[in-house]
Amino acid sequence: MCPVKKSYRTPHNRIKILVKEAKQMVNGPYYCPQCKKELMQILADPNKKEVFAVCKCGLEEKMAYAPVFQPVDYYSKFMDLYKKRKFEEYRQQYMRQQREKQQVSKT
Ligand SMILES: [Zn+2]
């Protein structure tokens, strides 16, 4: 048994694999809205038609590849997706709270 090996199994492994597989590693790093650091990278794989926004904090977003897009376009697209998701989370939370309030007033 070798307990040292376990420490290599960090989530960072996945990022390294992505970097290796990506045909072109486009510029960055970009500001990450989750960890508030400039650790995010945009990785494009034209063969698989996949683009990833990956951050060292674990944030990862897959996007569709678009040949006309520049890295910064992907980044702004990612930010849109991120904001939309945050908004959706907030909206659902709000709806739930309203529903709970209604239930309380009914009883
Ligand atoms: Zn981050």
C-alpha cells in the first residue's frame, strides 16, 4: 500500500488533461466569478467542437464551439451563462419562499 499516491488524485488532474487534449490553449487567464481570481482559462477543441471554461477552483462550463468566436467571446458567453444560472437559482429560491409563505397563511 502506498498512501502517497492518493494525494495525486486532485481535481486539478482533470484540468491538466483538458489542457493537454485541447488543440489550442487560448489566452487568458480570465476573471473567475466564483473564486474572484484570475485563474480561469478558455480551452477550445475544434475537433470535438467543444469549448471549456475551466477554473482552478473547480468551476467548469462546457460550451458549443463556434469557429468565428474569439476567446473573449467565449468568456462573455460564459459570464452570461453564469449570471443566468445565478439568477435562476435566486428566482427559484424566491418562488419557494413565496410558496412557503402562502402555505403558512392558508393554515
Ligand atoms: Zn475560480
